[in-house]
Amino acid sequence: GSVSEGWFDVFLGARYHTTLGTRWFSSVRGDIGAGGSDFAWFGQVDLGYKFSEHWGAAAAWRVLSLDYQGDEGASYLRYDVTQSGLGLGLGYQF
């Protein structure tokens, strides 16, 4: 069997970005949300390095937590999950 469920959440968040010397940078981001889910939140902290005026790379640790409980019934879905892991990025700024 399978269960298909969809919902919509509204998020509110903040981000703080700072430079650490001439080439290094760091940021912290946090979001909280609700709506279709009971509660959801996202957090990220990253550290990056600018190779040139336009190119940079960053490594981040990200966490997403989601708590959803569908309506009781035949297609009841309970989804209470926290996922975390490493994120890597390469960026071009123009």
C-alpha cells in the first residue's frame, strides 16, 4: 500500500552573514513554520571562502525538523522527522 499526503506551511526566518577577514565568511540561518504541519523548523550554519571577486565555496551543516499529523482515517499519515547533514556549495556572484 501507499499513502500520499500534501500540505502547505508558512515560514518566517532570519539570517546573519559576516565576513571573517578578507576571504572567509560565515552565516547562520533559522526558520520556523507551521500551517499544514504542527511545527517545522530549519537551521543552518556555514563557513565559506571566496577564491576571487566572483567565485566562492562553502560548507554547511543543515537541520530540518518537521512534525505533521494527518486526519484520522484510511490514509492517516504521521510524519515526525528530523534530518541533518552536510551541505556543500559552489557559487558565482555577479
